[in-house]
Amino acid sequence: MTFALVRRGLIYALLSLAAFISIFPFYWMVVGATNTSAEIIKGKSSIGSALITNAMAFFSQVDAVRIFWNSGVIAIVGTILTLAVSSLAGYGFEMFRSRIREKLFGFLLLLLSIPFAAMMVPLFVMFSQAKLVNTFTAAILPTVASIFIIFYFRQATKAFPRELRDAAKIDGLKEWQIFLYVYLPVMRSTYAAATIIVFMANWNNYLWPLVVLQTADNKTITLILSGLTAAYTPDYGLILFGTVLATLPTLIIFFLLQRRFVEGMLGAVK
Amino acid sequence: MNRIASRRGRVLALALAGVSFLSVAAASAGEISVWVWDKAFNGDTMREAGALYTADHPDVTFNVDDTASQDDIRAKLQTQLLAGSTEGLPDIVLIQDDIAQKYLQSFPGAFEPLSDSIDMSLFAQYKVAAATVDGKSYSVPFDSGVTGLFYRSDFLQEAGFTAADLKDITWDRLIEIGKVVKEKTGKPLLDLDLNDTGVIRMMMQSAGEWYFNADGSLHITDNAALKKAIETYAKFYQNDLVKPVSGWAEYTGAFTSGEVAVVPVGVWITATIKANADQSGKWAIAPIPRLDIDGAVNASNQGGSSWFVLSSSDNKEETVDFLKTVWAGNDDFYQDILIKRGAVGSLLSARNGDAFKASDDFFGGAPVWQDFSTWLSQVPSVDYGTFTSEVDAAVQAQMPGIIAGGDIDAALQAINDQAQQQMQ
């Protein structure tokens, strides 16, 4: 009895510690957005009164509508295309048997280990020759065929009942119809989880947009935030206010899809 | 079912079409584009220079982009030059002096030589030297990083020291003063970030030395100035005179909130210090201390940057003419940016202007700009070479051991070995 209590107490203590470690930076960010730069440097961790000042400073320095529009278009279009392409590939890898399937898949996984920085220069040459530098197309295209998402969909597809596909075939559906009308609705939890992962990755993407988006009016919010932190006398209140704004879209998407996200991670097929 | 399918298809097609919109065209002719990294400092300064030029040349406009950080600019520039694609590069880019040689030597032909069109003897010579390759200079020097010893005169006075006690001293003497200050006021002498080699570099440069020999090979194990600088740095810690900090915010936070007595730093810190109006009159500036070895002077440099013209520029003629007219020829402009932005330019004749002669009550009524420009003309020229940041990393790796009392010769050997490996 007492052992069980101690055990339970320990678990709660550990979980509380973990929760604190995950939540504190977030708390610090939100509180920082309401304090002045000087207060933040001194380590003030209570709500302050500078929120309006920080907001005004942010909106006067940053063309927020334009920047969030850029980030939004790149993240949303990128997410839709990535899901479309990568889920098709994952479906294909699992459904169709072929002699080179596993070898090809293994090769893809191997590619995951190449850091993006190593591919950046050749990629830039390609986009430069295609006259696509400084366009959203260039920012989006390289992320569309995501090996991780293909892998994720293939794993999830293993739980997809083959009988459903067989039945649909007997009913005379073509492969693309099976994908659209049978597979897609059944796998919606997987899609929801993948949406969060891909949206977040696209929204936060840094290195490639940095190099390929050149003019100030094409930049995304991550690039702008990075620029703000590098000033000789950074205004941390303004920066944290911008960071809070930049976090909101991901947060909203997460809360909207939260229930399905958990199902998706558990690999549930209904 | 087919109807639904075709509708979905249309949505997808629309989405695809949406992605392919082309964006803004490249810079138009007659527009000079510039990449800088700090809105308030180099951004506004360049905008002001542009406005001066546009007033006489209405057909030339300026587009100053200050949305990227210095690291971002380096990443972009490097990727594009490596990729051999100059599309979208600006006409002028700001580059920090200690990295200039790396760009000039790694990408020959990417930058336009300027010494044929602009008289480089007008500028502080150590700045010109930083951007000179094979007798040609590629930059118009911008802000100077000439160093000074900023100090809290109230703390020093409390400990019994006057301005004369700090004039033209050695670093060893500063340590002695620091001990007394610590004893009398309880304040540590200075704040240092172990991941920043700035102080060691400024000590080394005050003796006219750097990490490299003239032929580019490493000058570490036999570098007396570097050894002395590291020894001095370790003494700060061993005498408990340091408030350790990590990162820029803590570093500036410590001295702007009165936690330390002195700050040895480049002149560009002035605006950060003066931002605390309540400390007016409590600060003063002395010449930077020198190393106690032959040839060392009480003048050095930390940071500072210069303007480079890309060879790919469509407006080369206007761009060079602009730099020549404003940056190499307008003394009044330099008075203006000194007053408004706290920017100490590198044009030597500018020091004869009114702003440079004015005294500053914040610093106890001293003619601080005249002092800085005197020191500016004395900064020893050194060759920053192409691998400064690699050696910096090697120095940083040894610092924790050194301040704990480790053997300095062994550390120099380790720095040499690590840097050697990186340079291959």
C-alpha cells in the first residue's frame, strides 16, 4: 500500500518536473511579450505592462500582414502538396509488391541521413537555372516529397485492412478511386497527425527559405524574427511579441486536430 | 462519384496553380540595392547616405534591406557565390572586416576592386588592409571598431582612482586596479563571456599580431602576444575579477545595470551604454590598456565592417560613384551619422568636423570622439587571414581549461593542432 503510494508520488513528481520543463519556455515567451527589453534581461518573470508598446513596435517595424501571408501560403500550400504526394507514395510502397521495393525504400531511408545544408548549393543551382529563385514555388517544392512522411504513411498503411481494397476492387473501383474514396477517409487520423507535423515543419522552415527568398517582401516570419534578434541592441520585448504571434498558427492547428493527432500517432484505423 | 472526383481534381489544380505565381522582378536599373544587418545602425546610416546622393542624382534610388542578420547574409552570400548564381544579389553588401579576406580569396572576381577609382589613403589604414588582396583594395571602410576602456568613474573614484590612473596603462596594471576596486566597492572588474574571444583578439592586435604569419600559416605556438593575452585573460579569472556571463543580452546587461567597473570594447557599444540616461556623468573612457611586451600600443580594434561592391552589379558605375561621393568625400555626412547613430566612420578627415570635436556630458564632458579618432589612427594593421573564425573556435575550446589554471603552452599547442585540422 505505502509502496504504491510512494511509487505514485514519484511518478507525479517526475511528470510535474517534465511538464514544468516543457511549459516554462512557453510561459517565459508569453510573459516576455508583456515586458520591456530591460526587464527581460534582468530576468523578470511576471506579467508586465509593456504589451501594447511591444505590439506597436512590432507592427511599425514589420509588415506583419505581408509576412504572415507569405508564411501562410508557403506553409498551407506546402502542407497540401506534401500530404498529397507523400501519402500516395506511402500507399504505393505498401500496396504494390515488387522485387526492388524494399531496396528502394531502404535507399530512401538512407537519404534521410544527408543534411540539408549539403544539398543546398546544388539545389540552388537547379532553381536558379529554372528561373525560380525568389518565388514561393522554390520555397515549397523541395519539401514536397518528404521521405519522413512517406515512411510515416507506409507504416500507417500496414494497419489498413487489405480486405477493404479487395472489396472495392470487386465493386469495380479503379486504384485512384480506392485511394480517394476508401483509403483517404479511413486514414483521416493519420492525415491529421501528418498535417500537424508537416505544417509545423513548413511554418518553421528556415535555411532554405533564407537562401532562396531574397527580397524583403517575400520573407517569412521565421526569417524576420531571426533578423530582429541580430540587431546590435535587440529589443527582446518586440522579439518575444513576434514569437508569440508566430507560434499561434501552429498552436491553433494543433488544438483543432489534437484528438485525431493522438489517434494518428497510435496508428488507429477505424 | 466521378463528379465529386473531378471537383476535387479542380481544387488540387487550383492549389498547384496558386503556387507558381512569380514574384517581384529583380532590382531595376538605377536602383542601388544594399544588404545590411542592423536597422538602427548600419541600415539608417546607409539610407541617409542614399538620400544625400539621390538629392543630386534624382534618377538613382536606393533599396536598403535590413531584414536579415549578419549570419543570414553570410549564409546567403556564400550559397549563391558557391552556386555561381548572382541572381538577386545586391549591388553593395556590408561585410565584417575579419571575414573579408575569406570572401575575397575564396571567390576571386566576385567583388569589384575599388582602389582604382577611390583614394584609399583617405581612410584608416588598418581598415583598408583588411580588404586588400594583391595590392588591390575591395572595400570602402565603414564603421570603425576602435576600442576604448569604458569605465564607471564613480566606482573607480570610490576606490581612489582618477582618470590619470587609467591613462595609457598595461593590462597588468588594470588587474592591480581591479583588485583594489573589488576590495573597496565589491564590484567585479569586468564581465566576460567564455565563448567570445573578443578581448583576447583586441589584446593581440594592440601588439600588431594576429593568428597568422604573412604567408597565411598559423602563428600560434610562437605568438608571444597571443600567449601574453591568454595569460592576462586567465589572470582576470584567477584573481576573481570576472562576472561570468553567457550571450549578448547578459553581457550588455551586466555593465548597463552597474554590476561591473569597466568594459574594454569597440566604440560601437557607445549607443548601448548611452541608452541608460540615468547613468549620465557616471561613465568615462580611457585608452585601451596595452600588453606588457615590445611594440604594443594603447589602441586596438574589435569588429567593424566595410562596404563591398559585387561585380555582378548592373549599376556598377553609379554605385562606385555613390561610394566615392558620399562615403569617401562628405565630411558633413560623417558628423551627422556620429551625432544621430553613434557611428564612428573611418574617413580620417572627418575628425576635423564639429561633431568630432564636441564633448559629451554623458562621459563627464570629455571630448570622447576626438579621443577615439586619435586612437583610430594608431590601431596596428594586422592580416585577418581567411581562417580567423576557425582559430577562434579552437581558442574557445581551450578557455575553460586555461582559466582553471591549465598550462598555457600546452593549450597553445592544442589550439594550433585543432586549427590546423580545420584549415585543411
